Amino acid sequence: MKGFRIIVAAALVLALCAGGALAADKDWPSSLQFVAGPPGGSWFPMGGAVADVITKNVEGVSCTSGTGGGVSNIFNVNRKKADLGLTVVFMGKPSMNGKEIFEKHGRQDNVSVLTNVYKQYFYFIVRSEWAEKNGVETIQDIFDQELDFRMATLKPGTSSEYMVRRTLEAGYGVSYDDIKSWGGSVEYSSYSDGANLMADKHLDAFAFTVSLPASIIMKMETQTDIDILPVDPKALKAMSEAYGTATFTIQPSDYECVDEPVKTVGSYTSILVRKDLPEGLVYEIAKAVFNHKKTLADTVSAMKQLNLKDGPQNTVFPLHPGAAKYFKEQGTL
């Protein structure tokens, strides 16, 4: 009889604890919205894959994914029109301070990071023939000579074009208008169209951001001889101070056109999360994402770069307390 009473008492304690946990979970939203990217890019399937992992592995929560963009996702997470989203953390400082393209919208202060996903590299690519003719070995060489070169980047409004423009302006003190005043030109293109224009010698330089290794650069190597120019030390320092960027290195083993290590501006594609979401919920989301990394990587190859070491580094946006708790448990924060 005494043993029976102990068992009953223990059951009651467990029931009370479970009831308390359920009560605590009532503060969790039952549905979450993940904003990703446009169809055709890697962000769109990535958003769907992460949303599916959350739905299947965070009890009582359903997550759906939709289209978005690096800038609009920040706005939507901040305004609670979405709960999670993808962006490049390079935008952290201007968005949190309500500066530059965020000036009309004010401070985006309800945005934090769940984890970094993969590295984004700044590439300034020139045709080798043009570079040799003009004695160009670094980006600074172009601007010191005020060369009348033809350059392309991606369309305005993309995170790639934004980083290119700010690297030139904040890192080198050079604007698109300066390039045009030297007799040069700046046009906007897609990755594939820009590569073709380089091959046809209609462009001298093509600048953009993308992960590593990048298939578009491998394609360009087969079309024409190209060089990837290093970002000069003063520009790397200026970008780090202004935007919290990192310095990444492109190695000779990464591309055939690289003969020696190339230093460049780096940032991360990251998963944003509303800062006001409960710590326990975000902790469970972080755990689900990392516990199912293989499933995510099988869907989107870029997710192979997801790792516990880089996850909480150089996030620029604040790391959500729930994510911080998870990384501390894993010993990487």
C-alpha cells in the first residue's frame, strides 16, 4: 500500500509539472510565418525546408513559408507580419539604426538572429586581359587611376547590390556617379546575363555577392579569363567598422582563376526571428534546425554550411536569448 501511495504521488507530481509546462506554452503562438525569397533562388526552398522542420519537430507549432527578400524580410519580422525570415546580416547596423535605405521606416528594433546559415562573399571580378592592360591588381588600382571601365552589378533592392554599393562608398569613397564621371558605366544585370556580358567583352568588371563555391564563377572561368580582385586592407577595416562585416579569404583551391589567397568582405545569410518571441520557443526552433541539418542540406545544398561554430558569430543583429541558450549548451558561445 505504501508503494502504491508513492506511485500515485509521483504521478500527481508529473501531472502537475506537465500542466505547468502546458500553461507556459500557451504564450507560444500556434502558427508561425517564415519569409524567404523569390521563386527560383536558393532562399525560397530554404524557407520551405526550415518551416517544415519546425512544424514536424516543435510540438504544438505550425510554420508556413512564403516569398520575401533581404530587405523586406527585416521590415516584416520587425512589424510582426512574419515571425522568421532570411536576410544578410550586413544590413544589421543600418536597419537597427534606421539609416540609409531604412531611414524612411525608422529603427528595426524587434529583429534578432536565430543562427547564421552560410557565408556570403563579395566578389569584384575583372577580365584578365583588361586588368593586365591597365595594371590592375587590386580594386584600389582602378580608383587610383580613375579608369573609364564598364561595370555591372545585380539589380537595386537586392542585398547583393546593396553590399556592392556600400563597399565602394564606405570602403573606397567611390560612388556609381564617380565611375560615370570618369567615362565609365554601371549597369544592373542578373548573374547569368552579367557573366555573358563579360564573356562577350561588353563588361570589364562584374561585382556581386554569393556563397562559396559559386557555380556562376565556375561558369565564367569557362567563358573567359578572369581575375578576382582582393579588397584592400583599408576598405576591409572601414567596412568592419561601419557594418560589422568579416574578412573572408578565397583560396586557390576554390577556383581555377585564383593563384593566391584573396581577402574580401564577408557577411552571412542568416535566419532572423522576432525578438519578442518567447525564449523557450526559439530555443526549441534552434534545436530542431540543428538536429535536422542533414534533412535541410538534402533539400538545399547551401544548408550544408550550417554549423554550430559559425551560427552565433558576427550576427550584427542581436542573437535571440533562446538561440543564445542553445549555443551556450553546445559550447560555441
